[in-house]
Amino acid sequence: MTTHSGIDLELRKLGRLAPQGFYIGLHIRFTSPLMSFQTYNPTWVNHYTENGYVLRDPMTAWGFSTTGTIRWSDKRLIDPFGLFKEAATYGLKYGVTVACGPIRSRTVCSFARDDREFTDEEIAVISAIVHKLHDMTEPPEKLTSAQVEALKCIAGGDRHAAAAAKLGISESALKARLTSARDRLMARTTAEAIQRAKDYRLL
């Protein structure tokens, strides 16, 4: 099973557990996740984004101050701007958030229902899947020199034939290097692989 199909399988499991959708931010570094997935009501997402609610969201503060799981209804959560009440009007009435990983590469994920609270058993399953996704998407520490050379050529604007000639290898060998780089970076396209390599400071 490839990494992508493994991720997709876990996301489908989470989708069944969270009928009102979820937000998954994996390995958040410098305030941005290296990979994210969103299935909430688009109307709510637009409203949330337009109003800059991420800075007011109780789960943002909680997710970066601790690890573990917490229901949105937990009395320990402070919600001075009433985001939970507002989210409920969009169908996100009950929720749970999971946070894991070191602060330099934190994963924070939230899940919603509109019918009832998540059970302890459901939260345990969700948490296990989140931890699995966190581990599956751990950024690589380095690429091989061959992968770096191939990505740099394409990033510099070379087409496959020109890049292969520049590196003194066949075009099929170049494509093999690019494929291995995409796999290592969990990218679907070479352009995405180049961007991830730059984000990870590997290029």
C-alpha cells in the first residue's frame, strides 16, 4: 500500500466517525501545516476564514498548549468569542479535538457531529488514527543527492530530456529519481514535491 492510499484509507475512517466533517492539520510548523485535510461545511469554512477565527479558536490555543484529546463541551475550555455556539448553527454542535507531536511539529485535528457527543470509545479510535497519520506523514530529514539534483533541475525550468542530459543519465533514470523523490515527500506531483522539499529546507 502506498503512503497516499494509506492516508486516504484513514481519512475515510475518520469521515465515518465525524459526520459533520473534520479539520486535520499535520505537522504544523511556522504556523502552517505541512499537510491538511478539511471536510467541514464550506459555508462555515468561508465564514471562519473571512473572520480570522483561527486566532480566536479555543482549540488553536489548546492544541498548542497541550497534547491529548478534549471534547468541545469541556468546561475547562475558555471561549470568550462564542465560537462553539456559532459553529453549532452550521451543524458543528458536538466536537472533539486531538493534538499530538512535539511543539515544533504539532498535529492538531478537530472532528464534529450534529447529533450527540462523541463517546469515549470513538474518541480513542479517532486519537489512534490521528497518531497513525502523524507518524505516516513525518517529514523526511533528508533526500538522496540524486533526488535533490533531479528536483533542482526541474525546479530550475529544465524539461525531462534537458535535465537528464545535464545530469548525464537517461530520461527513464531521471523519471525514476523524481518518482522516488515524490514518494519520499508524499507528494502527488513533481511540482508539489519541489514545494515540499523547499518547505522542509531540503533543497
